Amino acid sequence: MYGPSTLDISRFQVAGINYKKTDAAVRGQYAISPEVYSLILANSASYGINELFILSTCNRTEIYAIASDASQLINLLCSYTQGDIETFKSLAYIKNGMPAIEHLFNVSAGLDSQILGDYEIIGQIKQAVKFSKEHLRIGAFIERLVNSILQSSKTIKNQTELSGGTVSVSFSAVQYIRQNVPDLASKSILLSGIGKIGRNTCKNLVDYLPVNNITLINRTDEKAKHLAQELGLKSASYSHLPEEVKKADIIIVATNAPTPTILAKDIKGHGKKLLIDLSIPYNVELEANELHGVVLVNVDELSKLRD
């Protein structure tokens, strides 16, 4: 554990970008995979930062840290992402002290999300902090602060209607399908990727759509097989992804690969298809949207859905 017993609160900093000033393509340049996150944590001390966590979702990439200057956060983050420092600075918000704390409370409550009241964000914060803590990069101040936002988020969810209606990207995907795809019972759905968002999407598909033909695929085959058995669905090996793409009517992608996993050539000539890309960076090749009979929807478009 790092961090002194007392802390000048102004040293708590956040630097980030989100959907308000960037589209999904730009956010993808600063997205952090688990492998990159590990590298950042392992090398943060060389940038003068011992206490930090990074929140990287489809809406945002933010680095929270105890540091003397926000430039330390930006230099660290941009050293391990595809985007350059100058672009990040031109689009970023930088806060310290109480404004940074208030920002974290707003984010955790879903007040700063693309979909107001997004209930998935608090789980993503918990996961990000847990990962950083496992790498000994969470000290007493951030731990107390995170405990406070978890309590606050729980109170908001239980005592307000903020999280009613369309309140997550995964549920928005289901809403979009329900509103735009006729004769759903006859359709086949392929879900690629069963991380946090993928699992939530899968459960929403089962709960809210009259579709029985759902196939799960994950880079780790056992995870897909286990979830499929739990929910009474089918699974397929990741090596069979191109074949499953050709057969499906609706394809939902919730993977975090650095490059597209669904290619236009795998879709071309195989009938009408709806593709929903929940990934940042995009994991469906953009050229797929130019194919006849193919509709491609990404997270920015889904955020426009409202109950």
C-alpha cells in the first residue's frame, strides 16, 4: 500500500477524455486493455506516481492519481496508448482537489454517463480499483474515497429513480433490437465477448427478447461454454467465429481487442445482418456498414436511445 497517513487533498488529480468532446474512434486511441493497464501500473513510479487507478470504458478514459501535477498523469497515460499527448490535452478535462472528488462522485452515480444513470459504471470503477490494488497502487486516501462513492451510488440507486429506464449500453443494445428488428423469434443472435458488458448484454437478451437461438463466443472458450450452460444457450469455439458470423442475423460484439475482430469480408454476401459494436476501440470493421443489407450501430448511436 502506498500513500502517507495525511494528504494534501489538492494532490488528488484526474485527467480524462469522454464522449462529450470525442467520438468513439478518438476514444479508442486512448482505450486501456488489461495488459496495458498492468504495464502502466508497473511503470507508474518512474513518472512519480505511486497511487492511481484508470477507468477505461466505452464512454471515457480517465486516470485518477495522487500527484503533484496533472502532466504526470497525462504523460503516463499517453506513453502507453495509441493517441498522442497533444490531442489528449486539447480534448481533456483536468481537475484536482475537491473538483476531482466531485467529478468521481458524478461519474460513479451515472450523472456523467452518455446514458444518464448508467448502472454499469460503478461496477467498472470497482473492477479498475481492484486491479490497481492488486498491483499495490491504491493507498489509504483513494481506498476511503472509493468506499464513499460506493455507498453514495448504492443510496442513489435505492432511493431515486435515476437508474430507471434505459440505463446502460448493454440494455440499450437490447432496446435497439426490440425496436428495429421484426419477427425476432425467428432470428439468430451471436454474442462475441462475455466480459462485464458482454455478460450483462447476454442476460438482458435472455430476459427481454423472445429469442431462443443465441450463440456465445469468447476468446477463452471455457468462459463462453460455462455461461451458455448457465443460461441454457449455445456456445462455439472462438476459432469458428467467421463461420458463426456468416450464420447469424444479429451480431453483438463486446470484445476489447485492439483491432477489429469482425471483418467486412466475413459478412459480405451472407444476407441481411444487424451488427451492434459495444467495443472501444471499434471491433467491427467500419467497411461492414457499406455492405448491402448490413446495418452497423456503435455505442455513440445507442446512447441516443431514451425510454
